[in-house]
Amino acid sequence: MAENAVFVGNKPVMNYVLAVLTQFNNGAKEVAIKARGKAISRAVDVAEIVRKRFLPDVDVKDIKISTEQIESEQGTANVSAIEIILAKKE
């Protein structure tokens, strides 16, 4: 099964909420919301808005946190990452 993922960046929160809702409306059983760095709080907001306002039958299945090493001109930097997996309740 191809993973249904929404990568959260700098756009407004509702853009990502709409993307998650679209995935579920297209028949997805679960959707992963992924973000890193400063976008992590926005990813949490997306998950909560989807659960509380739009899809009460969706719950958090899993949350994975990690650290990724990013190469830049200044050298390597450690960046925090999160993956929130939302799934429809059985």
C-alpha cells in the first residue's frame, strides 16, 4: 500500500487540513502528517483540527519522533522530525 503522507511546511494550517481531509475522502484508511523543525507545531495543529473539527471518527494511531542530519553550507545540522499517523476508528 502506498503511504498517504502530507508534508507540512510554511503554508497556512488550513491548506494541510484540506490535504488530509482529501486523502481520507479518497478512501485512505490512514494518513501520515510529517514535519520537521519549526513546522512541527503546525503539524500538531493540523492533526488536532482534523480530529476535533472535521473528522471525529479519526484518531491518532502513532507518533514517531526522530532527528535528521541536514547538510548545509555551514556543515551538518540536527533537525527534529515528527510523523503523526491518523487512522479511522474501526
